[in-house]
Amino acid sequence: MEVGTTKCGKGMKLEVVADARGLPLGVALAAANTGETDLLVPALRDVPLHLPPGTPVIADRGHDSAPLRDEVEDEGLVPVIPHRRNRTRASRNDGRRLRRYRRRWTIERTNAWLHCYRALAVRWTHHLFMYEGLVYLALIHRALQRF
């Protein structure tokens, strides 16, 4: 399970949860001034499937936070998040789990696919519910193209 954040349009942040093949499963939208750590858990809760315990959640350094790691572990998932370079606390990472971080390119590819939809990249809509509808249409279109 990969998680990625992308900036979309005028002042929006989009957190996407995808499986190992890049199929989008869940999404969370917020204003651009919201931190990435605040979007991860709502995006994971938006996934309609039951995630088995021990499922790795691969995220980038922007999600490095001790309370966020605790929240993800409380959900029964395994966070695979590299530490930021300026981290002062002791490391909580296992080197064997960080090998999965190499697969991060799948979520980056999914975010690039979403930017192919111009209405998402340049947010023309003034209402959040219209933009959210366009996001879900793009995710459905992308999922149908995978099959």
C-alpha cells in the first residue's frame, strides 16, 4: 500500500492511497496549508477494503512523525516511512522494512497520471464538492483503464 501527496490546482492537497500496481484505492482532500501528516489516516480510512493487519504503508519523508507512526500502528498497519535528515530522536525504522521504499515509484506514477487530467491540475471549480467529484471521476477512469 503506497501513499502519496500531490499539490493540485489552486490551494489544494490530494493524498492518494494506491495498491502495489498503482490502482488508486482511497483519497483525502484538504487545503494546501494542511500538513501531510494530517491527511494520511483519513486517506487510509477512505479505502473501502479491509486492510489485513501487518499491511505495509509506504510513505515519503513528509509523513515522518512519531504521533503519525503511532496512529498507523494502532490501525494494525506497518509504517514504512524514512526519517527526515534533521531528525533528532532515535530511529524507529528497521532496515529490512525500508527496502520496500524502493517501490515508491508506483505512487509517484499514479500522481503523474492524475495530473494528466487538466481540471485536476488547474483547479477551475470554485466549490470543493465539484473538485472532489472530478477527483473521483479521474480515479474511476484510471481504475477502469487498468482492467
